[in-house]
Amino acid sequence: MASATVRSPRRFLRTLNETAVREPISWRGMLVLSAFWFAIAYVMQPLGSTIIPILVGDFITHATTLQIGPIAFHVDLNTYIAILDTVGAAFAIVWQPAIGALSDNLTAAIGRRRPFIAIGVVGDIVFLTVIAFVTSYWMLLVAYVFLQMASNTAQGPYQGMLPDQVPADQRAEASGYYGMMNMVGTIFGFVVVGAILIPTHHTRLAILTLPLVVAVAGGLVFFGVPDRRITRKADPSVARSVFLSFAIDTKRYRDFAWLMVSRLFFLMAPVGVSSFALNYIRFTFNYSKEQASLYSSILLAIVVVFAAVMSMTAGFLAQRYGKKRMVAAACIIGAVGSTLLIFAPSLMWILIFGVILGISLGVFLSVDWAFMTDLIPKAEAGRYMGVSNIATASAGLIARPILGPIIDAFNNNRTSTVGYRIMFGIVSLFYAIALVTLRPVREIKVE
């Protein structure tokens, strides 16, 4: 028989025994549970795509040339942006699963997830506020490293709350709420940050909206979602569990392995576009940084909106034509859109071609997740889906260090903007490699 609910002395810090039955969750409960996804998207999307490029642009006023033997390397804005974002991706890959494993075994009285979420939320608030007041690139880099540590301290345990709290028959519904809040948070982040930057030219004010949203959403989850309390003895082999979480049986599940390779290259494409879109618009069409931030926010919001629309319809098409064909179609559509961006003559055409990228992303995200669940061993579903998150985070870890220096090299100390056109060509190549590596995947269902 399931254990009864254990209530803590505080009214809002309700805990459940780890063996307690998972009760059905209302739509209000789903919104509270998924609230922190809104905050994550609201913060991370405009931070990486708009705020970081603006701050780096303020601190790095001219390109420098590094001479290594006969080779000269041009180091400019995009390379410095790539360094920052690469650090963030590295923490998402390593820090987040490690903290998640620690939270699995925490025996705190208020629950196993809450303490880490609280630490992460407080850290987010502190270091986002620090970022608003930094005065140099290197101060920004240090603050951003600590922000990533704090953010991933909260995110790993937070993601564990879904299987902790949601009954099996509601997990698809809960995933839908997570996805919806992620997209809504992204759109709000782009619109609000962009709207503040244009009329006020006040980057600091835009940044200070980020910790406010984190505080509200983090408070909702901390006080409004019950946490599981562990009464058993903690597993002493946490380090071994974290290490094994990165391993998959590539021989037995070769289709899943190939799909992860395809997923990696596909996601490298939109990551590259979003990371350097602001500088592309700013320097190619000679806009101010405030105008460029608004237009790049509009571009990325368009991509997200059309991704959301397509994610709601692509599943039905997959039932008729097959998941592999739909993922292949997403690769082709994305390649077409990024190729057209090479030749975009004006901002209007950039926004139009952004619709094509949004359609591609929406088709891919809705179908690829279902495709993965067909190919993984059901007894180890959690671990294999964790591997898929590693592939997602690795997209930024690989794409940005490739694209940033290449853009700066071809821009030749800001005497040209052809580097951004080269970037779109490489993005098209990413889509093409994703299509090729999809070919060995068999559309089968592993029982």
C-alpha cells in the first residue's frame, strides 16, 4: 500500500514519500509544474541571442589579429561570443546530469529536488544581476560561468520533478505543457527584451527583467509543487551512476545512435543562426545595436511561432508518411531556408526565410522526439532520453566554436560582412549532414 503524504510544518512545502501514489494533476497544477520552463526560456533565449551579443559588442570595439607562424587569425565579436556560449554548453552537458544524480539521492526533509532548485534560483538571481552591471568582457565571462553553474544546478533536479510527480498516463500531457511554456517563454523573452531596448536603449533594464522572472517562476515551483522525500538509504555509487549515464549500446541500438548523430547536426544549424543573427543583421544592413536587437528578436520569434504551429500538425503527417520521412523533410526544408538566407537582399526577405527555418524546426522537434522513443529500450528509457539531451547540448558546444571564428576570419577585421553569408552556407551543410546520417536509421519499434 502506498505511503501517505508527509506534510512539512510549512504550508506550502508539501512533501510526499517516494513510494506515494502519483495523483492526477489538474491543468492548474500542470501550469505551476511547468512554470520554470517559461523562466528558463525567457532568460536563456534572449540572453544568448540578444543580450550577450550586445554586451560583447560594447566591450570589444575592434578586431585583433593573432599571428601564429604564417597564419593570421582575426579575433572579433563572434569569436568572443562563441567562447561564452561554449562555456555554457559545456556546463549543460557535464554539470546538469551530475547535479541531477545528486538530487536523486538527497535525503533532505523538504524533499530531494527543492534544495538544489532553491540554490540554483538564488544563484540565477545574483549572477543575472551581476551581468547587468559588468564593465568588461572578462567580468562578463566570469559572471556567465557562475550563472551557468547556478542555472544547471536548478535545471537538472527540476527536470526530475516530471517523473517524480506526474502519473504515467499524464506524462505526454505534461510534456506538452513543458513544450508550450518553453515556446511561450521564448517568445515573451524576445518581445519584452527587444521592446525595452528600442525605446530606452537601456540594456541594463532589459537584463534586470530576467532575474525577476526567475524569482517568480522559481517561487511557484518551490512552494507550489510537492517534492518527494527519500526515506531509504542513499545510493553511495552516485559518481558511477553519472558516468554510466553517458554510455549507450551502439551495436544493439545502432538506429538510435545514428539518429542522435543526425539530431546533433540538425540542431547545430538553428543554434548557429540564433547565436549570430543579431550581428548579422546589425553589420550587414548597418542598423544600430538597438534596432538590430529588435529585428533579430522578431526573426527568432517568427522561427519559434512557426515551429510551434508545425509541431502541432507534423505528428499527424508522420502517422501517414512515417517519422523518418518527416525528419528528412525537416532537414531538406532547413537547408533550403538557410541557403536562401545566403542571398537575402533585405530585412524583409530575412524574415520570410526565417519562416522556412521555423517550419523545419517545428517538424523536426515534434517528430524526432517520437522517433527516439520508438528506438530506445523501454527498460532504460530515462537513461537513453538523457543521452538525447547530451546531443542537444552538444550542438552549441560544437557549432559556435566552428562558426564564430570562421565568420570573423572572412569578415577580415570588419572590412566585410561576407562571413555571415559563409555561416549560412555552413548551416546548410549541417542540415545536409543530418540528412545523410539519417539514412542508416531504420524506422522500427524496439520492444
